[in-house]
Amino acid sequence: MAGEKKNTLIAEAVAWRKAGDEAVILNLETSEYYSANETGTFIWELLSAGRKPAGIAEALAAEYSIERGQADRDVSAYLRDLAKLKILGPEAGK
């Protein structure tokens, strides 16, 4: 279900909803909101459902027909960016 967080890496003060192909993510502490494109939303939905980064990368590689190494790098970079925005806890960017 959209908006439900099952992953402890996601900050407590974060809420989200899917709107079309995008995820709209709101940090309730900072009152800042962000939107994710189709690929970012794909990653976010898996993360919100409790998937670990390795599982997300595997699904990303399969969904978008990219090499697993590239998917690993892309997921890691995305999680680091989300951690910088305080959407994820700092341990997520490691």
C-alpha cells in the first residue's frame, strides 16, 4: 500500500504517496517535499516495502535490463542522495 513504511531506513517523519508514475515524498520535519521519477519511484516502492538495497538492485537490473553492477551503483547513489535529504537515516547512505 502506498505510504506504508516497512523499512526502518526510512525516517519516521517521512510520508509519501504515488501520483501517476511519480512518488511524492514529504519530510514532515522540514516541510520539504520531493518527487521521484519513474525509476526513483520503482526504487522507493521496493524500499518502502522492506526490500534491502541488494534486492532492490537485483529488481532494478531485471526491470530495466541493465547490468547488476550498474544497478548496485545506481541504488547506492540514490540512497545516499535520500540520506542527504534526511529522507533516510544516515546509515542508509553507507
